[in-house]
Amino acid sequence: GKARNRRYTLRRGPLIIYKSNDGVEQAFRNLPGVELCCVDRLNLLQLAPGGHMGRFCVWSQAALDALNEIYGKEGKSIPEDIMTNADLARIINSDEIQSVLNPAKRANKKYLRKKNPLTSIKALAKLDPYAAAARESERRAGEARQDQKAALLAKKRDIAKSKKQYKAQGKAFFEKVSVQGDVCANGFTIA
């Protein structure tokens, strides 16, 4: 971390509490870590720095006597407990409180998982019924095409099979016709 302008940190020393400044501030101001406070201006940040109780405090006799005047019966009132029973869970669950409270809310509604309208026709039907109907008809047409394709292939295969049976005869005829022979074997007559 950075320590900008806080290169040296001084530990907290004792706190000296006095009633009247009879040269006390001048006596202790040169001691590092020692703080001074008048009893009329007590500060919680000085008494418990950082929220940690138990700072070493040096009280003068006049400051201790002045505490009774400041926080006595006529002085400042010390904060008192607002609640006599601090068991908050017991108070909340008591019959008197529960009879006045609103009824408990039902559990949150569970939402279904979002379906992708590009892959689910039902989800697309919620968003755009016409597009869903068009896609459904396209799917049906594709299935019909597949059935027609299968029938067409079967028909073509039957035709090819029927042609195959004449193939042997055709080959034999072609061989017979293409036999090379002498043109003048039987004689050559010009008419």
C-alpha cells in the first residue's frame, strides 16, 4: 500500500485527563504518544481508539471528583437500556407480535427455464404464432419430400434392375456385330 504523508506512524500512548490546565499541557506536550484531554471534553475516540477498550488513562484527582458533578443526578444523564429483555428472537416469535404481523409470504414463484425459440416451436409459438405455423408447415413439407424421395429412389432402382436383365443380351449382340471380318470373303460384286 501507499503511505503518502504517513511515512512514520506513532503508537498511542497514555491519555492524561485533567480538570483544569495548571501547566499540565505544557508539561506533557513534548512527550511522543502522550495525549491530554480535559474531563469536560472526554472523547470516545481518545478513550478507546479504533474501538479497542482498555487504553491506559492517567486521571487527576480533580478530574475524578468532577465526574460526579458531570454525570451525577443533576448533570448529564448516562444512557440507559431501552430494552429490558434483550432476547430479540423471543420477542419477535412471541404470540403478541405474531398476531399483529402480516401473514408470511408464499415461496417465490419458480420460473421455468427459458426455451430458445430458434430450436423450440412451442417457444416460437408464444412469441410469433405465424412464424411457428410457417415453420411447422415447412417441417411437414420436408417430411413429405423425404417420403417422396424414398419412393422416387425405389422407382429408379426398379428401372435400373429391369434394365440390367437385358444387359447381357445387349453385350452378346454387340460382340456379334463388332466381329471384324474380311469384306470380300463372300465375294465382291459390283452391280
